[in-house]
Amino acid sequence: MRTHTSRKVFNIANIAFMTVLSLLFLVPYWMILSGSFTDELALVESGFGLIPAKFSIAAYKFILESNPLMLRSILNSIILTLSGTAVTLVVTTLYAYPLSRGYLRGRKFFSLYMIFTMIFGGGLIPYYLTVTKFFTDTILAIIIPGAMAPFYAILLRNYFLTIPDSLEEAARIDGANHFRILVMVYVPLSLPVIASIVLFAAVSNWNNWVGPMLFIETKEKYPIQYLIQQLLTNITSIYGGSSGQILPSESVKMASVVLGSLPIILVYPFLQRYFISGIVLGGVKE
């Protein structure tokens, strides 16, 4: 009876705590969403609120009208995110699988080499000079240097280590080679950690504006994050800034956050059920 009561109290306290924690994350974003649909003058006078003081879509209209390349930049971001995530997943998987095989010669060296790149870097200038030597004004300058992600490889390697070796032995008896074993046995059993990596890589590629700033010169190739960054930096010159006009700076900032984060927020629920188990199982080595 005492155990049942304590369990019930714990569940109530846990639900209350998680509810408060959820509100701490949701309320700020809801206020940003509300601010993006609030008239600039009302936003200046009344501040942010859960409900728009005066409903207006002027911020979104301003973003779309001030730059005709906005829709094109969204398409560029989608292409960058999908292709960058796919390349990262393939390269990382192909690196992690051999490291999980105990009979690979030099496995410790390649593991240490991978970890070394997480700790030490060559710096921005050598990185810039190296990338621009091979790629100029193309999204490959963003995708290729980030194709190998050591953190993702460690998660995958640790997850592969939890899969029984007997499955590999059975597949080899049936005549499967290493590539087929990886594709037909290990990848299907590793969907939780793969989904987590896909989510991490997608968010990283979608939010990347430093790479386009360094390596992309043609405006038609800008992703939405870099275009929004330029828009916010030059909002006064773009809008005209004549006296008597109220620049929609605050509402535009809120609308930019919504446009920049909404696609990832919509994708996250489809991967969330794999996220926790993938991180836990991929982060623990037996």
C-alpha cells in the first residue's frame, strides 16, 4: 500500500514538473509567434504577449516583398539540408561500421584520429583556403567538409557494438559481403540512432549561415538562414528608413525566427520517438 501511494505521488510530481518544464520551453516560442503577427506600433507600445495586441501580417509581407529570392532561398535550404544530411549519414555510417569490427587492424588508430579532430582544429583561415581551393560558389563547399562528423560516428559505432556478432556470422555463412551485412543487417537494426543522427544533421545544415557567408557568392544560391541574416542586418536600408515610418524591426525579427525554425519543428515529431533511445543506446559502450 505504501509503495502504491509513493508511486502515485511520484507520478503526480513528475507530471507537474514536466508540465512546468514544457511551458518554460513552449511559452517563449509562442510569444515569438505572437509577436510575429503583431503590428509593430502595438508591439512597441504593449510589448510581447501571448495574444497579439493588434493582429497583423505586415512582418511576413515585408520579408517576402523586400526580397524576391525568399522563396528560392527556402528551396535552397531544403536542398542543402536533404543533401547534406544524406551525405553525412552515408559517410559517417561507412566510417563507423569498420570501427565496430574487432578484427579491423589499426582500429584504435582510426578511432584516435577521429577523436583528435574533435579536439583540435586548423583554424578558420586554413579551413577557408582549403575549401575555396576545391569548391567555389557551390553548396558542395558546405556539404563536403562537414560530411564526416566524429560525434555521429561515435554514436553509430557504439550502437553497432551492441548488435550480436552472431548476426554477422549468420549473414557471412549465407554469402553476404560486408556492404550487404551493413545495409541488410546493421542499418535496419540501428534506426533509433540513425534517426537521431538525421535530426542532428538536418538541424545543423538548416541553421548553417556561416558556411554560405564564406563560400556562396551568388544571391540565388543563398539559403534562407543567410538571407534572413542579411535582411535583419540591412533592414533600415531595405525599408527606406524615411522619417515618420516605423521600421518593422522587432516583428520582422520574430517572423524570421518563425520562418527559420518552423520546418525543423514540424519534422521533429516524426523523429522524436527514436531520439531518446538512439542517444542513450548510441552513447553507451558495453
